[in-house]
Amino acid sequence: MEEQGLLIVLSGPSGVGKGTVRKHLFEHYNNDFDFSISMTTRQQRVGEVEGEDYFFRTKEQFEEYIKEGRLLEYAHYVGNYYGTPIDYVRETMAKGIDVFLEIEVQGALEVKKRMPEGIFIFLSPPDLDELKSRIENRGTDLPDVINQRMDKAREELQLIKYYDYVVENDSVDAAARKIRSIIESEHLKVERNIERFTKIIQEMM
Ligand code: 5GP
């Protein structure tokens, strides 16, 4: 039987740079894992592509997904829904391919309840001032949304203790490299290789 792929969850406060680090990781590190595209009810931003950045859906369509149990997790975040379609995650992992989620903290904790075997990585900002200037510089949010995102970030930082790893995003490349190393190390864990080695040892006997 094919070995299951790993579930890798990258999370952390909005504006910390999860999207940038994730894109850098996929573009520069020749990855063999797949990105799970989320569904959202928020407005498409300029430059975003349907089915690449998100599946943009109406509130009614999203709620239909919730009702049908087709989301691994979802969160109501700053006035909009965000969620992870479950079929893609299950099917990809079953093929032996790692799946990479980039989601906010509440959703990550939901995933942890359902799939505790996942690898949970918290991307942290160097400090809160830096986080605020990143959100402001992005220029996509109105001031009260920026304040809501900052309040949320303060709450989210307290949840770091539920994660397996913390990576500080002081440089995009360094953060991406660290995430890559975490995934490589996870694949090398004895518990993930014991079956293969037990067979080798038996054959040697
Ligand atoms: P943005 O509006 O900036 O694209 O995303 C807002 C927040 O929602 C970010 O922290 C992003 O990582 C998170 N997010 C994106 N997709 C999902 C998802 O499927 N589930 C959850 N829980 N959060 C998500």
C-alpha cells in the first residue's frame, strides 16, 4: 500500500507573510508537495486568480459546503468565510503526496483536532510593529480592518503553544528554507520509516 502523504499546516497571524513564504517555497525549493487551494467569500483582490489563489464563492455557496460536510475546517475571519475543501486533501494524501495548507490560526487548531498527525508550523512576525507596517504597506485593507487584523494577531500569538514548530519570518528565503527542512526531517522520522526498515532487516536475517 502507498504510504500516506503528510499534512503540513502553515499558520500564523494575517499579514505575517504566510502567502509570500508559501509562494517562495513552492517557486524556489522544487517541492514535491501540493498546495491546497482554499475557498473564501471575501472579494477577489486585483491580481488574484480564481482557482489559483482561492476559489471565490458566495456566502450561500460556502454555507452549502459547510452543510454538506465538504470542508476539513473553516473559519469566519474578519467578516468572511475561509475554508479547506476536504476531498482534495484526502485524495492527495492517499496518493502519497504531501498536502500543504496555509490557513489562519483558528482553522489550524480545528485541523489539529481532526488530524493530529499533521505537522503544525507557526510563522511568527519579528514583532507586532513590523506586522502592522506589513499589513498597512499591503494597501488592501481599510483602517478598521487593519485594527481588527492586529487585535486578532495579538490573540493568535497566544496560541503558539499548540504548534509543533515556530519559524520567525525575518527573511522570506530563510523562513522558506526552515520550513523545507522541517518537512524533510519529518519524512526521516523513524516512525515513518520503520516498516520499510523492518522489511530490510527481515530480508537480511
Ligand atoms: P486573506 O484575506 O489575507 O487572503 O486571508 C486572511 C486569512 O485567512 C489569512 O491568515 C489566510 O492564511 C487565512 N486563510 C486562507 N485560507 C484559509 C482557509 O482555508 N481556512 C482558514 N481557516 N484560513 C484561511
